[in-house]
Amino acid sequence: NKFTYSLVGHSGDGPNISFVPFGKPPQNRKERLQVLQKMVAHSQFCFSGDHTLEAAESAIQNVYETFNDPDERSASFSATGNAAEDSDATDGAQSGRRGASAGGGDPGQHFVFLLSDANLRRYGIDPEYLGQILTSDPAVKANFIAIASLADEATRIGQAMPPGTASTCLDAADLPQLLKSILTSSIDN
């Protein structure tokens, strides 16, 4: 396997809602659909609130701990994010707080992708503090990806974050290319 990943969500219910554990990816279309259905159901019935900071800390720690065996040759990737509090505030591709962690490849390549609706101001979350969390472990390259935005909040967040740690993707169809771009630029460095 080239990559190992997990898919973890965060919402008002908590910072660590497991959808796909490390090493247990869905094996077929039916299982992938079941994961998506679980994510959508969670987003529809979760409490309002935000655990972005805790989700970032948890993902970074989980990726590092999972792949911190010096004899293991792996790269790890994690994506976590949130969607709007209301099910109608985003399209279906963004209708749940979600995250993923993955590994495979060269040693020392560990990534976290934190997907968020960029509604940090509403919950009093300082983007600079989030940036400190994302850069807290040099063994894990963490990236914040805003998948929705209220007015200019995604832009404001990106400007407050350390260089290379924040992106905006308002069209779900562009997300795979953005992730590929982040990975490619990170692996090339």
C-alpha cells in the first residue's frame, strides 16, 4: 500500500469522530457509500459548536504517534475539517465535519489536512493560535483548508496563518487537485 490513512471528523459533538480507522479503508463502493452516509448523518444530527483546535491537536498527535516507529517507512496524511452547523449551509460534499489521516511512502512524511467551514470567528478561535498548533510538531506538516466561508473570513484566516499552512477551496470539485498540489509541493521539498 502506498498510503495509510484515517478519516476523522469533528463537530459540536467532539474533536475525534472516527469514520475510517488507520489501516481499515473501505474495500468497495458499498463500504465507501456507507462511510459517506455516516458522515452525512453525523452532520445532520450533531450539536452546534466547534472543536477545530482540539481536532487539529488530536490529528497531529495521532499521526505522529501512529507513524513514529523509526523502522517503519511511511508517510502519513491527515485531513480533518468541519462543515456548516446547518445542513443547508453547504453542499452535500461539505455537509459534515470530516478528517483523514494517511501514511505511506518515505519516512518522516506526515501530513494533517484540517478541512473547515472557516467559521472560526463565531467561536472565538484565533487563526494565529490555530497556526501555532498546525506548526507545533516539525515531524507533521499540517494544512488548514477552508471549504466554505462567511464573507471574507477564509481570506482573513489565511492571512493570519503561517505561510504554506492555509488554503481556500470553495468548490468541492477542486479539492482533489488542491490536496494533490499540497502533497506534491511538500514531498518535493
